[in-house]
Amino acid sequence: MNTVDFLLIGGGIIGISIARELKSRHPDSSVCILEKEHQCGLHASSRNSGVLHAGFYYTADSFKARFTREGNQRLTEYCEAKKIKLKKCGKLVVAQNESELVWLDELMIRAKNNGVPLKSISVEESRTIEPRAKTYQRALFSPTTSSVNPIELVKSLLSDAIQEGVQLKTNVQYMHRLGERSIKTSDGIFEAKYLINVAGLYADKIGKDFGFSKDHRILPFKGLYLYSEEPPSALKTHIYPVPDLTNPFLGVHFTITADNRIKIGPTAIP
């Protein structure tokens, strides 16, 4: 039997970050990550747009608002300290018609309530930021939105975690719960004082084994991006549509990668 103080099920960016923080706060405790793949961050953690959002999409009473605002600041500081490529290009949110202006106003209210910088700008001002962007009457500009290479970020965080004493076990798959603090895996039994479920798209299934998530289910969506054939730096800023705030999607948008390439997407395939 393997016994540790803190056992994390899942080696994505959330699992790695929590493990690193736990080791920092409890240096004399053992912290172990279990990852079912041969390396960490092969799924959602590395297959995303890499955008560090500012935090103005969410209502002030939500964890997302707080985590996005604070995460933007802390990840920006981390990337600068570690010399990780960071594209500080900001983001335009553009309207297509008059019916979307009310949602621009709502986003401005949310930004103010969340303490996030966001500017309401004219059509002319938007064109000085990105000449090819088109908007109806006005747009929003987020100066603190940026983008990183998510693969590079995961690798750096993992390297830090291991150097600080976090254990990593790859090719180890969670099988089922055995007791209050013990689980069966493909590599035997693990027991821990604290089990932390950071299993991504499978977190609901593991949660059910421990009596949680009875009324919740994760519905995964696959998003596809198209790389533009335009040369690097052809676009000056991210360009997003006004989102439907009743749905958890931000719409198809133009994203500038940390390497200055342009991505268009994503789709949302159930």
C-alpha cells in the first residue's frame, strides 16, 4: 500500500497547481499526483486557446469572477518571472447589431463589480486598435487579456512542483474507492489523509464514488480551431463577439497565440 498525506487524482494544470501550493504550505507533508496518461496535461490543460481572461464575463458573486481576476494577475506575474512567452495584446469585444449593445453594458457592469479594467470605446477607437475589426456603434476593450502557450506553462509548473518535492506517478489510473481515504488504482492501493479530486472531465464520476455530485454531471464538448494562413502578427488583438450570457460559451473568436499565430474557433461538439 502507498501512503501519503495529500493525494491528487489528476495531473492537469489545476492538479499540478494545487499540489505545488500544498507543498509550499505544508513542506513536511507528502504530496502525490496520480496521472493516468504517460505525462501530465495531455487533455484540456494543453488543448485550449491559452487565453488568460481578465474576469469580466462572470457575476461578482461567483468563484469564476474571483479566480479569473486573481488568476490573470498571478499567472501573468509567473510567466514574466519564468520567461514564458506572454502575448499582451488585449481583447476587443465587438457587437453585430443594436440588440447586443445591452450585453456590452452588462459586461461593463460586471467588470466594475469585479474590479477588472474594461473600456467602452467608439468604432473609431476600435479601429486604431485593430483596423479590420468591425463593430456596431461601440465595442469593449480589455487591456489585461493576454495569451500564453498552455503546454509550456504546464511543463514549467510541473517542473517547479517536482523540484519542490511533489511526487508524480504517471500511467496510474483510478479504479474505484475502497474506504474513506483509500482508493484502488491500476498501480495498487493508495491511502491518504486527504484525497483531492482534480480529474477533469471525469471528476463527476470520481465524486459520485465519494458521495458527491449526485445531482451533477459533466457534459464534455469538443472544440476545434482553424489556424489562419495569414502571416504572424497579422492581427493586433484578440477579437471576440458579444457572448450569450445565458450559455457557457463565448462564441467563435479570433485568438492570437503566444507565437503570434491566429486561431479561429472554437466549435462546440457534444
